[in-house]
Amino acid sequence: MPSSEKNSYPIPEKLNIIILVLTIPVIWALLWSASHLSIGWALLAALLFAQLNHTIFSLLHEAVHAQFSRNNFRNELFGSICAAMFPTSLKLQRVAHLGHHKRNRTDQDLYDYYLPGESKRRRNFHLYAGNLFGFYWFVIPESNLLYLLAPWLYTSKWFIQGPARSLGFEPYIKEIAQHRKLRIWLECLWAFSYQVLVFILLDLNLFGWLLCHYFFAVHWSALQYVDHAWSARDIVNGAWNLKVSKPAQWLALNYHCHLAHHQHPEVPWLYLPKLVDKYDRQPTFWSIYFRLWGGAKPAPPMGSKATL
């Protein structure tokens, strides 16, 4: 993007910081409520947590693209705070997410379809367990914990070509292995230290913490693929600008304008609705979500148009 055009979309750093500062104490209050109040209030707290923790994730997403702040130090600082609330390492998230932009809708980044010679049952397991039942989110903190305890595994040929390949993460692990371990290890340590500290200071219990994070996991894991499923098999245009309610769009910081983001990854979240082509198809979140429950379909060739 030319510098003149970049100036048309200045990073809303102050707004990002205000949103983060206002959201964090609410997140803490919801975690406390889920741990200390009756089951009805706990369920409501978890439902709200799922939405607001995605606000934090959307800010993390901005930091991954260096769009939280124009100042690199502040971008990494606030990005690390957001990452710890996920919890994950900012560097790991950046490597994985930018890898997704490079491989979007290719054979290495495909979940709604199964490839020739690939087991449909295996693909459906990944689709249902990972994207629809929320276990995709659990893989992220688990992979960070694994890095914290055994960082050498990420450069192990056995691990890359064994478990990582089996789970479909081989290209991501290969890229992570190219980066220096110390920063990633320290970020993983910070993320888990934050989680333990909050758990202790807020006197949380495991039920409340898991309830909130499972609701978030289901919401986050589904959205990560609803905004891509059945879209064109195109690296840039293989995404949707989803039609959702205004509150959902605001809480997610326009994350549902996902095609606009893939087409303009250097544009901050605030301006994405302006870049949505009103003549393009904008399916609802639920129309794609419910279709995913029908299971994976045979993959059309790369370059095929949307099949929704």
C-alpha cells in the first residue's frame, strides 16, 4: 500500500488502549463471577466472557499485524498483554497467523473440504472437534505449554513430521522452528504467569475458569473457520465479510469483515467496513455455521469459486 494511502488509515492507538484498559477489569469481573456466583450467573458470565475475550483477541490480531500502535515497542508491549489473556505467545501467534495469510485456502490450510486420498472421517474429526466443539482453542495454550516445557521439540524432526503433521500443523511448526527460542519461551512464561497470577489474586476456581474459557473456545474456534468455510479457494479472496448484528461486530472490532482484512491486511480494524464491497455476497454467520455441521465435502481444485 502506498504511504499516501496508509495515511488515510491511521492506527487508532489511543482507542485501542482505551478499549483494552476498559475491557480487562470486566474480564476479571466475569471470571470472578463464574467462580463465585450461582450456576445461572456463572453461565451468563461465561457467555459475556466469550464475547469480550474475543475483543482482546481482536486487539491481539491488530498487534500481530503491527496495527495496535505505530510505535514498535508499544505495539509489542500491548500485544503481549493481549496474548497473555488468550493465553499465547505474541511471537508464536504472529508466525502462525501470518503463515495462515500465506497459505489461506491452500491444501495446507483447509478444513471444510477433504483432499483426494485424505480420510473424510479424519477431516470431519478435525472439523467437529476443533472448529465446532472448541478444541482448536485448546491446542493453542497446550502448544505454548509444550514450548515452555520442551522448546527443543519444535526443532525436532520427529515432532515436526510426526505429531505436528498428524494434526495438520507441520508448516506452522517448521516456521516457528526458524525463530530464536528465548523470546518465544519468555512470552510463554509470561502468558502462563499472568494466568496463574489472576487465578490466585481473584480467588478463582477451576470450574469458573474452565467454564469461561470453554465458552470462549467454542465461540473463537467456530469463528476462525466460519469466516472462511466454503469461500473461494483463493489465498487473498478466500474469506467472507460476514453479516452479523451490530453489537457482535462492535465487540469483535469488525473481525467479521474478514475478506476485507485479507484483501487489506495493513488496514486497522476501524476502517474495514469502509472496504467491504456492498455488491459482494455477505452471508450471515449462522448460515455458514450450520452448514459446517453437515461435514466436510470433497475439495474443488485451487482457484475454484465459492461453493456456498
